[in-house]
Amino acid sequence: MTRPITLFTGQWADLPFEEVCRLAAGWGYDGLEIACWGDHFEVDKALADDSYVPRRLEILEAHGLEVWAISNHLVGQAVSDHLIDERHRAILPARIWGDGEPEGVRRRAAGEIADTARAAARLGVGTVVGFTGSPIWHTVAMFPPVPASVIEDGYAGFAARWNPILDVFDEVGVRFALEVHPSEIAYDHHTTVATLAAVGRRPAFGLNWDPSHMLWQQLDPADFILDFADRIYHVDCKDTRIRCGDGRRGRLSSHLPWGDPRRGWDFVSTGRGDVPWEDCFRALNAIGYDGPISVEWEDAGMDRLMGAPEALAYVRGLNAITPPGAAFDAVFGTP
């Protein structure tokens, strides 16, 4: 199945946007999933300056690249997190952090995500990928024991913060794709079901499929695609290697930094880890997903200038897996 392959620019935000475009085009990527940090895509400028979006499109066009999605994970995290602290200050624009008063940070973050939908519409993009934060993730260890009412209130609070944002997404014809991920309101199968129910399964709210953290949690990423077939709005490809088994390296990874060999799991370049990629791409074919396949290259142990083109070649091979029945039909014809 032919699908565009893009490079997520979040791990390249230390480089100017034009340089990332030059690199991605030289490697043969079809386009970018543009991060809303660094100088890659600045939401406030996109809305305040009528020339900003056309200039971004001119840069993309000059390098033969397209854009199907933008991503605002960092600001989205602050919308409904229970705790707002120095971790958020480190990832948020100063104008969103402000004085750091938690509820003020949440309100400004919510306004910025609504503006991200407006900016995406100006860019001609139909999907915003991101995080939501979570009012209940801090209870995940389940001790002290967590009353069911706390979890119920958490989902209700999440919906109260996100439904007004999703109203804006509806107004401008853009969809939000939550990356299911630890520390989010939806981090596995059952919490995804609960999250979709909390917002009334409204079409404006869907999912970004990224298998790396699913594997970390012992979830089947291919089955996840089939279970949520109508909600897979975007696809990110990031691989994971599980290193548990020596009695010391656990899945929680002991607060050790990325790339530390003592961690029980880590990101590796696409195709070198434990994600069952062929099964996953067959599942994408089965649900008829025809959107972009975005490479999120995040291997701390490999030079990214080598890893990103290697990942592109690997994903192009996966993209060639035929949809169900297509190979048979090609040989014997369609009845």
C-alpha cells in the first residue's frame, strides 16, 4: 500500500527548520510531521502573522516535502496533568508557563492547543498529534489504594478540560490524535476505551498509534490497531528493545537516562528492536489506513544522521506489504 513516509521533527528541534527540511529531502522522505517547538512551527506566530504559514509552505515546497500533521505534545501535556511542576517548566514556552501557578498553566495550555487546531487549519493540515496529560496517572501504582470515585472523577475532569478544546477542532475541521503513552489519560487498551467514552467518542478525538510504549507495557500493538480501527488518525514508527531478564533491569528503568544499558527497555532504531512490525503493517492494511507513516527516530545509541535514513528504508519495505487479498487478486484476478 502506498502511503507517504514522513519524519517527525521533534527530535530534531535543535536544528533550524530549513536544515531539517534539507536533510529529510536528501534522504528521500515524502514530508514532515512538524513539531510545534524549536523554530519548526510556532503556533502564536502562525496566527499573528499572515505571512508565517505561507513562508513555511514555501520552505517545504522548495525541498519537495509535504505536511499531513503537526504535533504539540509538550503543551498538550500541561492541559490536564494533576501535578504541574518544574518538569513542565522545562518543556513549555515561557508565555505558557507564566508565573507557574498550576491552574493558570493549564488554562494557557488549553488555549494554545485550541490555537494549534486553528494554526493547523491555516497550514492545510487535518491532524494535530499530541499528549493530553492526565489527572490520574499519579495513582497508577495503586497504593495507597485508589477509590473508584477518584478514577471516575479523573476521567470527568479530563473531559471537562478537553471538550471545549475539541469544540474548536470541530469548528475548524481538524482532528486531535492522542499518542497513547504512559503518563497520559489513555496509556493502554482499557484506559483508551475509557478515554474515548469520557468524550462521548466524538470524531474530533482519535489516536496516534506508536507501538514503542505498548511493547514496554506488554500490549499487542497489532491488536491495538484492530481494536481501535476507526480511531487510528495517525501513525508514528518508533521501535523498542526490552532488556529485562537479568534480575536487575526492570521495565520501570530506575530513573536511569535514555541509552543507559542498565535500563530494562529503551528505544532503538526502527527494525532493530522487538516491535512485530510486519504484523502491525498488516493490521494497518486490514483497517484501510492510508495516512502518513511518520518515523520518530529516537535511538540514543546511534548517530541520528545514519539512523533516520536507515529507518526510512526499513519503513518503505514495510509499506510494500500488500493489503489482505491484494497479492492473490494480482495473480488470479478479482472475482
